[in-house]
Amino acid sequence: MTVDKPPGTIPAMTRRPSRPRRSGRPTGGQPGGKSAGRLRIIGGDYRRRLLPVLDSPGLRPTPDRVRETLFNWLAAALPGARVLDLFAGTGALGLEALSRGAGDATFVERDARVAGQLGENLATLGAMERGRVVTADATAFLAGPPTPCSLVFLDPPFRQGLAEPCCAALEAGWLAEDAFIYLECEAGLTPVVPATWRLHREVRAGDSHGRLYRRDSSPQDDAC
């Protein structure tokens, strides 16, 4: 695992305020960016492993229930998958994918402290060979040279207008022909996605709406 520095959703029974980035489920908290809780890996080789997460403003929890549902949908696509986890936060989804057989994963996170903790968690899991953390803004990262991925997790900060530009940027060489893309955005938002994306499954939880797309070579005009 290397940490690169290039230039330059929520339980239905619980109401939580929208926050800019995703994390695992925190348990407790301390101010000042200290380790504040733990992320639990649900399935696969690292099942039940507990990893520390930082108490950092903007980390938004991804509940176990939503992750379990998503990875049940993705079970057949995970072995050997090349994964891109944008706006990674604690990397809950990318780490789960590695646990369940993904070949490699790139985690993009702009907060250096959060990215550092994610790198430490990869080392704890013994996943350094398959995991790479890039400390960068996701939109800037997508403007760089692309590597086609078979699975992309896209959970941009809510209410900042980032979903559509990032979806469009992924079409510039970042997606394998039949890639899966998981897009999570605020409930009530209907972003326009590329014509090659077909809605496969969707899940709602609290103020989040998750949509899983499958890329297809036959264009269509549907929005998500």
C-alpha cells in the first residue's frame, strides 16, 4: 500500500444530519481528530475485524444494513475486481470489497489525516499489496490519467453539486465496459447519469439514496 500525494446510507430508524463524507459506523467520539470509534468489516476474509476511525468533521456513517445489502448484490462481481473508492472517508466500502475478494482497490480521500488512518487500517488487515490510498480531491484525481475499473463507489458530499460532474468524468476512461457504479446521494436528488449506465438496484436509508448501476454499451437517456 502506498499513500500518494499528487498535486494539487443511514439507518432508517435514526435521523442524522447530512454530512459531507462517508465513514463506517462510529462508536463514541473524541475531539481533535483522535481515534473515535470503530468500523466493522461485515463479510469475507476480514469478517468481524474492527478498525479505528477518526473523529473528523464530515465523516458520514454507512450503516451495516446498507453495506450488507449492497455487497449481496455485488457478490458475483467482486472476485478479482479492480475497485475505485472516491470520497473514500474511512474506506468502508472499498475495504469490504477487498475483504470479499476484490483484486485491488484505490481509495481517494482529500483529508490527509483520514487518508493516513485508512492507510494504517490497510496495513492492519495485511492488505497493503492490494490497497492504495491517494490523498487528493476526487474531482482533481478524475482529471488525471485513467485506469479502467470494474467497480466504482461514488459517495460525494451532499448538496455540493458533485454527483453529476463526477459521473460524467468517470466516462473518460475510468470504467470497464461492464463496470458497476454505486452512487450515493441525498434523498430527493435525481442526478443525470451517462446514457451508458443502467439502473440495477437501489436502496433508501434515512436522508440517503443509493443506486447501483451497470455500465452497458447500448446508450439510453434515463436519469437515475
